Amino acid sequence: MKTAAYAAVLNHSRRTSTTREDEGRVNYNYEPVALEEETLGREEIRFSTDLDAEHHILLAQHLREFRKNNRNRTWITIMGALGVFLFFYLAIADHTIHHVKASCDGLDGFTCSPEISRFWGQSTPYFSVASEIATEVPNQCQITFAQILSRHGARDPTASKTVRYQELVDRIHANATSYSKSFAFIKDYKYTLGADQLTTFGQKQLVNSGTKFYERYRTLAQSITPFVRTSGQERVIESAQNWTQGFHTARLQDASSTANESLPFNMVLISEEAGQNNTLDHGLCTNFEEGSINDIGDNAAALWQALFAPAITTRLNENLPGANLTDDDTVMMMDLCPFNTVANDDGTLHPFCNLFTAAEWQQYDYLQTLGKYYSYSMGNPLAPTQGVGFTNELIARMTNSAVIDHTSTNSTLDSSPATFPLEAILYADFSHDNDMMTIFSAIGLFNSTAPLLNTTLMNSNETNGYTASRIVPFSSRAYFEKMVCVGEAEEMVRVVINDRVMPLDTCGGDALGRCTLSAFVDSLSFARAGGFWDSCFTPPAGNSTLRLR
């Protein structure tokens, strides 16, 4: 109806205007209508001379009154027409504005519905985390070294999960006898998610990440191309390629750049085949991969799920009678929110997201956080050891010295300047969420976080910022920086995770989040000693400490 009304307004405009063609565009020459008041005000009143004087007077009064009323009617008509035009114009403008597709993602990450979208655990799209310390490079400091460690972009579910999600949807369709109003979309929902691959949204995330890295380290990046390594899974390789695209495009647009490199950038691919040494993908530590330690995270998450999920399951079954959903089904239905959202090119929130409250999403986020903490972080005795190899490579790069490590490093690659240069200044490595968790733990970035409770929700303030959504979302990135600062005799080090400057408590970080390089390296004694690597291949003996320093 709005469209028809709008067409009518345009047709009216055409009938009262003349048209001309000008460079392929239709233009209208507005012909103003003469105001009645101006014309009539100057017109002499005329009447028949056959009437007596009294009738002349009465007729003149009548004509003046008539013309006055006529002028009023004309104004009313004009204002009414303008009112109708404005009504339909604003209605159409409003309709148009609400149908413009605006992406939820940009250089600073995902910005739509933060009360929901920032609580999806490791399936959260990257967002800029608030920092207690200013993220900008401190005054009177100049960056001399920058290393990014990045997770791949948003992806489809893993192969095993996508099968389970399809089965859940099929089961609901087969058994639900009715759908309440907010659940009605499920009746026609078709599961179309793939498995393991980057989505278009995820590719864009890494392009944005490459652009942001260039802009942050512009003074170095104008003339230096980063040395790139990537773990060998397809989605990680693609993420590295997307990142280089964003970096390269940003540099092309910088008139001050002096670099001549073109795409594709050279990059080192490290195989994820079984038995291969790879600091960007765990897999060598037998007791960690296969032993009872491997169950710690699942057990911790199961305890929390048993507390928060039943009430949600009851509500879901009330709205989907006959579906007979379990608590596991509830968590999988919540999974469908982020995965369907990042399957949309613009990151438009999927209707599954609105089936749950903000409080329930915080409970879900804590479920994922518990799983990460007790599987790949300080809650697992062998998890930090899996990050030792990369930590020792980081030390080598920062100190311009040979890698010293006997854990997961590939000595063939790390001993060659072609595959592990020590003077590159800018480095970019691409990995997975679980591996990044082990690396952050080996470095001790969350040593101040007390063991997470599995029966009580702890918010990010209580965990010192330790949540899966803030640390390892899709396209997560950590910056390891060196800088020279006025008044400091030694290079300083900072670590920034998703735009949050880490306090670096283990090496005496100052108010700007900086440690001296020597203090930072000294604080990495756990990694320099090899962690508990020897325990990877011998029967577990007793309980290893969870507070690794």
C-alpha cells in the first residue's frame, strides 16, 4: 500500500511539472503556482451598474468574504497536500532505512546486541574488550617489535557437531506437536550449516584483523612485511591468507608506504598430521590427549550444566510440546544461535538467539569457560605444558636468539633463517582457540585467576577477565609488543589480548602494563624449563600443581 501511495505522489508531481533528460537522469522543472492572495489583493472589485448602492455594498462585502474563504481553502488544500506528501515520504524513508543491510562486524569487532552476542563462549565473534589500561602505545614509547597470535575466523560447526545439530532439528520436526509464537520459525527452519570451514563472515573478520594490525603498527608496517606462519588446517590457512589481504590492502592505501611486496605473502605451513611437532596445534602429549586428564574439562562443565540447564529445558519443552528435549539438547539449541549468526554474511542475529534471556546466555558462556579452563588452561595439570613450545619461540624472537626447547617445536623449521627468522620485527602466527589457551597459560597471563567454581557462576570481574568469549572468540588476536621508551634503559614488553592490555603481574608490570624485557623472560621460567613435558609419556604420579609460575 505504501508503494502504491508513493507512486501516486510521483505521478501527481509529473502532471504538474515539465520534464527533461539530463545525462541519463530524469529532472523536473518546478513551476510554482501563483498565490491567490497576491492576485486577488491587487484585483479591482467589479460589479454591475444596474444595482442600487446598497446592493453594491452588500455584493462587494459578499465578494470579499468569498475570496477570503477561497484563499483559506486554497491554503488548506496546499498544506494538506504537503502533509500527505511528507507522510508518504517519511514512511518510505523509514521503510528503506530499516531494510538496509548493515554489517554487525568491523575493525573493532562485533557490535550488535552485546548483551547477547558477547556471551557465546569460544563461538563469540571477536569484539574489542574493555581495557583497564589504555590500549594505545604509551606516550614517549615507540614499537620495535610486534607479534600477533591469531585464532582463525568464524566457521561452521565441526563435522561431529554438525551431524548432531541436524539430528536435533530433525527430531524436533518429527516430534513437536505445536510451536509457540516465538518458536514458530523452527517449524520451517532448514539446517544448512556445513562443517569445519570458514564462513564468509569469518573471512571478513580476518581481513579486518589484518587492516587493524597495519593501522596499529603503521610506522613499522609501511616498510616491513610480517613473517607469517600458520597451522596446517584449511580454515587456519585461509584465515592467514585473509589476514594478509587486509594488511596488504591497508598498505596499498597508505601513500607513505615504501614496501613493494605483492600478494600472496610467503608463509610457513606447519602440518597438523599425527606425530608432527607443531607449536600452533597440540597433539604430541599422550597423557594430555588420551589419559584421564583429558576428562577434567568435560566433568567440570557437566556439573555446571546440571545446575543451569534444567530450568531452560523445561521452558523449551513447554513451547515445543512433544519434542522431549534433554539438557544436552538445550545446550545444542543455544549453539545454533552463534553458528547460524556467523553463517550470515553480515552477522545478522538469528532467531535462535532470542529464545534465551541475557542471564541464560551468561550461564551458557560460563559453561564454555569452564570447559576451556579445565581442559586447556590452569585447571588442567598438563594444559599449560602444551603452550611451552610457542612460548620458547616467542622468547627467541624477542631476544634475537636461538630457540631452546625440547617439547613441541619443530627443530628443522626453527633452526633455519628461511622458516624461522629472528630479525623479522613483525610476526603473524595463526592457530586455534585451544592452543591459544595453552599458550596464555604457559606464559602465566591468568595466574592471578583463582580456580573457577563449577557450581557458582563467576563473572569476568571475579575471574580477572578470564572468560572464553573475551579470550578466544572467533578471530581472537593477541599482540606481543616490544617498545623503547624515553627514560627506560631497557626495552619494555606489553601483551594485548583483543584490545585489553594485560597487567603482567608475573613480571611486575607497571601502571601501563609494561615489564622490562629481561623481567618478562625471567617470568617465563616454567616454559624455559620445559613445563611438565616429561609427564606426557609416563604414568601420572600424584597431583601436579595447578598454580604454574
